[in-house]
Amino acid sequence: MHWRFDPPFKLRMHRDATREVWLHHDKLDLIAKSGLLVADAIALNLTDSERALVWIDGRSEGVLKPGTYVLWTVDRDVRVEVVSTRDVQLVHDDLAAIVRGPNAEALLHVAVVEPGFVAIVFHDGADKGASCRRARTRSGKAPVSCA
């Protein structure tokens, strides 16, 4: 039990369980900006050109769109990686797990480029260059150029 002396009765307390990783609150933006939870939580304020990749207990939880989020780190191993959408191509060691995430299809456009093929990437009508997967010749000696 907690007691607070508050004669003008302006103090408000909110109690939340830390076992649930995601903090839900109507004033989440103020909580995140306060910095008071820095020892127990990760606060994110993603801009329009940012997305966050989230792992909870070593498993990919998904991709976050722009907005404000607070994730408790007290009872769980939480890892967050903020990536820029200005880089059209996402290159990541855990890409297979990321694209299988619950909301990856809504926030990412996944295209498979088979070995020996090239994909030309356009974003908002602008050419963003070629993306390819390196392939070896039938002899297996020399890589095929993707340039």
C-alpha cells in the first residue's frame, strides 16, 4: 500500500502490471516524455520515417508503425531496434523472423529475389537502384554480377 500526502487532491496514481509488456494509457505520450520509467521500461516515439523492430524474450514480436509506445522491461528481455524508412531496403540478420511477425505484411513490402535475378526498386516513382541476391555459376567458382 502506498500513501501520499496531497492536500489539494491533484495527485493521480495509475497502477499497471509489468508482466504485460505493453503499457496502455490515455496519456502515454506524457509518460514516455517524462523519462521517469527509464530504469523499468523502453519508451519510443517513432516519427513518420521510422519503424521499430521488437523482440520479446528472443522472439520477434513485430514491426511498430509511427507513434508512441512504452514497453516494460522488468519481467522480460525486451530488445528494440529503430530503423529508418528512408533506406528502402531492409537488410537484417533476423529478416526471416521479422517478415513472419504479426503486422509485418501491413508495414513492409516483401519481395523475394531469387538467386541470379535482379530487382529494380522504385519508391514513390523514384528509382532507388537495383537489389540482388548473389548467385554462383553452375561451376560454383565465380559470383554472378548483380550490378
